[in-house]
Amino acid sequence: MTMQKRRKAGDPEITRVRRLLGRRDGRELRLDPGFQSHEGLWEIVKRLPTDFQPYGKRKRNGRPDCSGNCRWFHKLAGARGKDWGVCANAKSPRAGLLTFEHQGCPQYEWDARSDYLETAQGKIALQRYHEAEDYFRSWRRSHELVAKQQRKTSR
């Protein structure tokens, strides 16, 4: 069984691969969620004619984009979720594509769920939620005290 030689940072092959990929160092090759840079995402995003200008050919004309609470725009996890997401609308030309929040598409739909807590039903639901949370917190505190007392008596 032979062991492969570990490549060093100055290895010409590694340098060539990094140059081909447009990367400066090995840290940028990691694929951890949220690690990709804003500029790196711009390199891979697909631009379509249906995107708003300057990303595509469509004029904005006061229409909202994905950042305007589109129900189909799912934000990326991590820091990039502030600006980037994926469109989940099957009718959209951006369906399943990485999307910058201001690219927009003709199939924008307002997410009515965002206003739910302002409705009468939403206020009742929120009140019930807070009551249940308060009950759960008091239950957990009482059980933590019981467990603490049991640990003391078992010593």
C-alpha cells in the first residue's frame, strides 16, 4: 500500500487549479453554508431577459421584486440570506435558480401570510402562542428544580 504525497501550498498543480478557478487561496474553496462571497454568487447566478434591469431586460415600472415579500422567494441560510435566495414558483422563469433579491420576475406574488399577525385571528393565535410558551417555561423550571433536588439527594 503506497501513501500519496501530500501536496504543499506552493505546488504548481495546486496553483494552476486555483488560477483556473479564479481563487486566491484554499479557504475560498470551502463549501460551508454561508461561506460563499457575494461576488462568488454573482459569478454563478444565471441572468435572464425577464429579470429587472440592470440584471435583465425588463423595466421595473414600480413593480416589486423578490425582496418585496414574494411568497416564492426562499432565502439562503447564513449571511447570504439577506440578499440571496431560490425561487420556488414553478411558473417563474427563475424557478429553482439562485436569485439575487432585486432580480425579480413576472410571477411575483405578495406573501399574505406576513400580515397574518395583524388580523383578528392572528392576534388570537399570537396570544395563545405566548400563553403556551409561558406555560412551557414554568413547566421546564419546575422540572429542572425537581431534577436538581433529586441529584442532591442521590449524592
